[in-house]
Amino acid sequence: MSEALVLTETRGRVALVTLNRPKALNALNDALIDELFAVLRRHDQDDGIGAIVLTGSEKAFAAGADIAAMQPMTFQDVYKSDYIGGNWEALRRIRKPVIAAVAGYALGGGCELAMLCDIIIAADNARFGQPEIKLGIIPGFGGTQRLPRAVGKAKAMDLILTARMMDAEEAERAGLVSRVVPADRLLDEALNAATVIASMSLPSVMMAKECVNAAYESPLHEGLLFERRNFHALFSTQDQKEGMQAFLEKRQPVFRHE
Ligand code: CO8
């Protein structure tokens, strides 16, 4: 039997998901994305999971879409099969927080996959870039849209038009990455952050993610209303009563995630 392209294990309420195509630097092909989506969806639907960490190898989070698979494709092939539609697009619908723990290369589709996650924590050896222009194409999985939102137009244009890579420190300065840690601390740091998130009330975590994402897609007045309605809705949860009661009693809350 061929080895799984995506490995997963759970640690308490946290799921760790590892891209497992190290010899090809985790180049993303349809089979890998299908497995990734199946694994993420399973964790998303599991009440026992509160947050997910997505990682690659020490050398590469993912070096992009599989160039060998793409090279012979024609317009008809990619258009008719809706290449990078399907499960690629469906990754957007994962509702629990996903932390990308990035070591080594996150290039092209790999950088785009990291940007699809909710938080990026980078090892100090991480390198980000959208080098598609060198292949005679452009980013196709959100790079031209999410990168400018994360780092601003000037830096996004620079990276996309020159294909240069940005190191972890520059990525943090630019706002793409939330923390940079020594490479040997990467997984611990990401798992610790995920454990903190998973200890919070799940409905509030999911609504917070939904509201922050709405900031990207709606005018301010609509986003504010969306936030306020979700804020109101959380007063219907047991966890809101417990969270506030625990504060008043000066103890830690015991959330039931409902
Ligand atoms: N696709 C297929 N195979 C790859 C890829 C890739 N993207 N990246 C690396 N590999 C393979 C190499 O071919 C090599 O295989 P082999 O050992 O059989 O020759 C193996 O991985 C190791 O790679 P290198 O020998 O090149 O390793 P180096 O350390 O010398 O270089 C680099 C590392 C700099 C990362 C180099 O491999 C590289 O430049 N890779 C390509 C990066 C790139 O151009 N990425 C963009 C791809 S296009 C894209 O992502 C389109 C996005 C559209 C949306 C897709 C959604 C995911």
C-alpha cells in the first residue's frame, strides 16, 4: 500500500496534520489535497477537536503545486476539470481554527495554503514566496488576493512580480506571520497555541473566526453588524454563563463547548 500523503494524530483537543510528501518537498497534487481535505473535514466535524495544526517537513511546508503534474496540462484540461477548484476550494470551508506551522519553503501553492490557514507561525528558517511568474503562470490559489491583504500592495507586487523569497523575519514584519520561533521549537509553539485555542468555548472560537474572515469580504457596516449579531448569539450558550460566572468567582471556567 502506498504511504499516506497526509498524516494525522490527536493530542487532547488538538489535531496535528502533517503533509507527507517530503521527497517532492510536499508539492501539492490533487491526491494530496483530496486527502488533506478529508482529514481536515473529519477533524472539523469531531466535537472532541477544538483546533488544528497543519505542518510540513523541516525543509518544506510545501514548495507549491506539483509542477511535473501541471507541465503537460492544457487550458481545456484545467478549465474542464476546474483545476484547483473542488477540494482545493473546499478547504476554505473548514470552520475550526487552523494554525499553519511553517518550516522551510512555503512557495506558490504552499504559501497560498499557509495563507488559507487562520494563523501562521513560522520557524526561523521559513521562506515564503509566490514564484509562479518564473514558470510562465501566476498564483492560482489566492496568492494575488490574500497576499496583498496580508502584506500590502507594494510588497505583494514585489514578491509576485520578481518571484523573490521573503524570510521569516521579513514575513513577520510584513504581517504575514504572527510569530517566528527557533525551528526546533516550531511544533511545540504551534501545538501550545492550538491547545490554548481549543480550551476556549468552541462556539465562540468558531464565531470569532467567522467574524474575522468577514472583515475581508464585507464593507465595515456589514462586518460590524455581523459581529454584533454573533456577539448577541453567544449569550444563548451555556459557556457564556460559565465563562462570566467563573470570572466572578475568580476560578478557571469549565467550558462544555455548547
Ligand atoms: N512540484 C513538483 N516537484 C517539486 C516541486 C514542485 N513545486 N518543488 C520541488 N519539487 C521536487 C524537485 O523536482 C525535486 O525532485 P527530484 O529529487 O525528483 O529531482 C525535489 O522536490 C527536491 O527539490 P530540489 O532538488 O529542487 O530542492 P532544492 O533544495 O535544490 O530547491 C526549491 C528547493 C527552491 C524549493 C526548489 O525545489 C523550487 O524552486 N521548487 C519549485 C518552487 C515553485 O516554483 N513553486 C511554485 C509552483 S507553481 C504553483 O504553486 C502554482 C500555484 C497555483 C495554485 C496551486 C494550489 C496549490
